[in-house]
Amino acid sequence: MNLLNYLDRYVLAAVLPGVQEELRLSGAVAGSLATVFLIGYFATSPIFGIWADRAGPGGRKRLMALGIAVWSAATIASGLARTAGALVVARALVGVGEASYVTITPALIDDIAPSDRKGRWLAIFFAAIPIGSALGYLVGGAIENATHSWRSPFFVAGIPGIALAAVCLLIAEPSRSAHSTARRAALEATGQLLRLPLYRATVIGYCAYTFAIGGFSFWAPTYLHVRYGIETGHGAFVFGLVTVAGGAIGTLAGGLLGDRAARECKDDESVARAALRVCVLSAGLGAPLAAAAIAAPSAAGFYGAVFCCEIALFLLGGPFNVAVLRSVPPAQRASAMALSIFGSHLFGDLWSPPLIGFVKDRASIGYAILLAPIAFALAAIVWWRAPMRLTRAVAVR
């Protein structure tokens, strides 16, 4: 399901030229399709987080099923759109549906997974991010070429989700205590979470990471075209293949590293801090590797450096979510996941693509895309200092 989640999200990018031509969209309107998706996604995620924490027995899996059905129907509606307005509404609804699913699922997996395998279970789940994202490009382009229609990929991506939504209802959802279903106002829950220093540092670092990953992935095919003269479609295809391989390896390896780091931990806070150390390793390695890719003298060098960079950056797929979930009380885990989604997009990849484009117009794309490794380095510093600060505070007490 998570694979379809990211495939549905990125299939639009694969067929965007055809969409622009038929619906006569300007570049600004075409770019806004990504923005309205993100607004629908991160603006509603806190609502679903609070809703999930309040849900009674079986409530979370019903919300997940609803989210899958909504995003799948909206993906199909994207293929049926005849005007720019209809397409904008459909893409916003894709974001709303995904917000319900992505907010709830990690907390549910954390509840179900054995204590010594939580990192690996979450890593398997989050391996769908690089694989599904890349498949959105690959499947979208292949189906459009085969059918000579930009609409067909949306139907192929959306229809399976309608059928799979019902599978969520078969999940044996674990029971929760009465405290975990207590009602909270959204602002109260947010305030409680932001007063937790480890959680706060985890999310702030992820804002910088998301800023970097969003800007780098959006502009990488254009950089390949401008720097090395590679045709845009071919560059995006190869970049997608590299993302599939490097991202899958990194995500699964990160799950194993996270479980190993947490093996001797005695409580949730120490588990969260151990997971955060894997995040430091991820962003700390990713920053110089991203810079090396940008500085590579050839396309082959770029792809090689990016492959290593993707492995490093996706190490944190499972550990980051473990850090989020274990840095807060069990009763607030869905809300914590929702707030991290909201914050990372509001202060992260909502701004990085246009900001890099702004710098590109006034300098060069080479200088502009260097914002990505700088932001990766900033994320590593924030995460590295957070456990150190907390350790010193404990020592003083």
C-alpha cells in the first residue's frame, strides 16, 4: 500500500509535459499542482493524528482504509480532469487521503512489531518511499508511451488502491489503554509535543533534511541536462533507477542499524536517542556525497556519487520514525507523527524547489543546488547536538 502511495504521488511528474500541453497550463500553474498536493497533505495530517489518538477499537484501521480510498479515487479523478481547476482539486485530495494513511500507519506498525524488530519493520515499510517514488516516474512514462495518453497512468495507479483499501479492515489492530484514546484539543496536543526537547530536535532536524531532499530530487534531472547535456527524460529515468537501488539498500540497512543501536537500550528515550545517532550518520554522510555528485566532472561520476548518497540518506527511513515515536508518550504517537509531517513540509520541501529555482535564475543551477548538501549538514548538526545536550542535562541533575 505504501508503494502505491508514493507511486500515485509521483506519477504526475512523469506525464507533466502531456498534461501541460492538453490542458494548456502555464509553468506556474503546473508547478502549483505539487504545492496543492503538499498543502492538502501536511495541512490535514494533524487533524488525522488527533482523530487517530481519539479513535476507539478498530478506529485507526478504518481511517487508514478511508485514506487509501480517497487518494486512489482522487488519482483516478486526476486522469479524468478536463480543466486545470479539476486537476488542482484532485491533487489536493490525493494529499488529504495520503495524510490519513501516513499519519496512522507508523504508529500502528510500532504497536504490532516485536520490540527487537521495530526498526526493521518500519524500514521495510519506508523502503517503499524511494522505490515507489522512482516507479512513479518509470511506470508513468512507460504507460504513457504505450497508450499515447497521459491519462492512462493515473487509472493504472489509482484502481488497485480502491481494491486494497478493504485489506486494511482485516488488520488485527491491538487494543490501547483508555488514556491513549483520551480526547485532546489540537493546540493542546501540539503544545505538549513541542515541550519535549528530544522530539522537538528530531523534527527540527528533519525539516532541514526534507528541505534538502525535496530540492535536490526536484532539480537533479534539470541539473543533469544543464551540466552534462543529457536529455531530460533520459536523465530522470536513470536518476529514478539509481533512487530505486540506492534508496532500497539504504532504507533496509538503516533498519538493521537502528535495531542494533537500540539493542541495549532500557527505555523509550534511550531508544529514541540511539535511533537519532543513525540519523546523524545518514545526514552526515549524505552531505559530502551530495556535494561530490554536484562537483562530479561527468554524468557517470554524478550517478556514482548519487548512488552512494542515496544509500546514506535513506539510512534514516526507519530510525527517524522510531525516534519520533519513542520520544513521546504512547498516547500521543499518531499526533507526533502528524506534527512531524506537518512541520517537515511546512518548513522543508514546500520552499526548497522554488528557492533553488530563485537562486538558479540569479546565479547558476550549480550554485543553487548546493543549498541541498548545506541543509543535509545542518540536519546532522541538529541531530548530533540533541542527544549530547540531553546527556549533559541528565548528568547535571
